[in-house]
Amino acid sequence: MAIANGYPIVPVGHVGGDDIYHSLTARDSALGRAILAVSSRLTGRPDMALPMVRGIGPTLIPSPQRMYLQFGAPIDTTVPADVSEDEWVTQVKKRTQTELEAVLAQLLAVREGDPYRALNPLARHRAA
């Protein structure tokens, strides 16, 4: 769509959103399979199951975790005159994937080296 309309693609990476909730079941456990079966009967789609999760303690309040967000450089989608459109689509897809993977790798490295990653922001004074 971006190529067809001449819009640039901006790769965006976000790391940490998966750390705010903790799963109570594994998909391949008996309870996980039961949840998938019930969800499939209710929605008609087995891929739409909501996992059983918890946040802070037994609540659904998200755990205070840092999240890391980074925007990559825009990728120009203007089709060059000497390249076929199909070949250009393949090149843009590959470049977008490569750029996104690089952004995510940088964010994972930042998160790994962050000593305050899991520290409640209200308790930062204790870390000093």
C-alpha cells in the first residue's frame, strides 16, 4: 500500500510491553488447551484466545516495567525507473524487515543493559 501511494515506511520498534503481564498458563498445558477450546467455540476462531494473566500480584493492574520505543529512519518507497514494480516490492519488504530487526536488536540491547528495567519508577531513589 505504501509503495502504491508513494508513502514512506517508518520502522517502529517497541520492547517491553510483553513484560507487564505474566501468563498463568502455557498454551500446551491442559488448562491452556481448555481455554483455546472455549474461545474457539465462543468466537469461531482458535487464534483469538485470551490468555489468563496477572499483573501486580493477583490483579490485572500492569506490572511497572520500562518500555523502550524507537523510530527508524523513513524508507523511501518511490519506485525507481530502472526497477520493475514486483522487484521493488521485494526490495522494500526486505529492507523494511532488516531495518525493523535492527531497531528491535538495539532496543533489546538497551533493555538488557538497563539496571532499572524492572524497578518501580516510584522507587528509583532506592537505587541511587
